[in-house]
Amino acid sequence: MKSPACLKKLDDLLDQSVHYAEFCFRNSGVMAPTLFLLGCEGPMILVPHRLATEDDKDQFVGLARLVCLAYDATACVMATESWLKLARPGEVLDLTEPPSEAVDRQEMVVLMGEDRSGPRQRFLKIIRSDNGKFFNLSPAVIPQVDNVSGRFAQILPPHAPDFQMQSLARAVLKTKKATVVRLNVSPRRKR
């Protein structure tokens, strides 16, 4: 796991989010959607208070976008647990069936990374033992992904916000009582 001081670019954030996902699954068997970002105050993380309803999920995504504005994020990763459904070779993907209801669905951790040069994704297959307990994460072998869309995608604003926009976003975050945690580097002790 990289120290916060080593988190400088999108690939670093993607690596960190893999470690975070492994930690969550090993300790609780699940992972709530989590935003990692590199902003003007260093690396930060935003975890939802609760995600019981669709409205809760929409509110978390709204907060994630506000955090990226407020802290002038240059890169972010939205890490989510998800079901994935792929079309078989030569077939068209059936978009009428939700992935969560597909018989051949795959349980994944989806890492949707963004910086100003564009998006990058990583897909990790969640491997569970026969009793359903988490066993491991494994890089998923899936076809090249052209576009990832949905509620948890396109979080980073396309352009850097000005000071006025940052101030407004911070004021809104304060009224919503959002908790953004800075990943600080603790000073080394002299021996």
C-alpha cells in the first residue's frame, strides 16, 4: 500500500483503491461505494454515511461531484461493488435484463478512474468460497471497455473549477455535513 505522499497520479489512486477493496472484503465481505481523489489539499476519500435507497445513492454521487469541485480534484476513482453481465462472443448484450438478475452475472469490484486526460477502468473479480465468504480479488479478463456509464461514472468535472466555484461547492458541502477525510502523512519520528 502506498503512503499518501506517494499518491500523485491516477494510476496511484487506482492501486490504492485495489488495496482498500481488499481490506474491506477481508474484514466485512462487502465494500460501500467509495470516492478517492487527488485534490488541492492532497489525497482524500469520501465514504457514504448510508446507501439504503436509490435516493441515498444519488445523493452520494452528488456529494462526490461537489467534493471534486470543492477540492479542485485532478484525478478521482469511484470504487464500487457491482454485478457485471457480458454478451457472449457473436451476440448482442441484452440490455432489458439487469445484471443483478442475470444467471451468468459476475460479481466485481469496478474501479472507475478519471483524470483530465480521460477515463481508465479496472475490473476485479470477487472470488468467494463455497460458503459465500470472500476469498480473493482477481483481475478480470473482460473485453476492452470503450465507455463506462451509469450513476457512479463521470464524477470529475471536465475543467478545473475557479476559486468562486470551489468556495460555493465547499459551502454546500458544509450545509450537507459531508465528511471528507484527508489521507495525511504522519511525520516520521527521529531516532
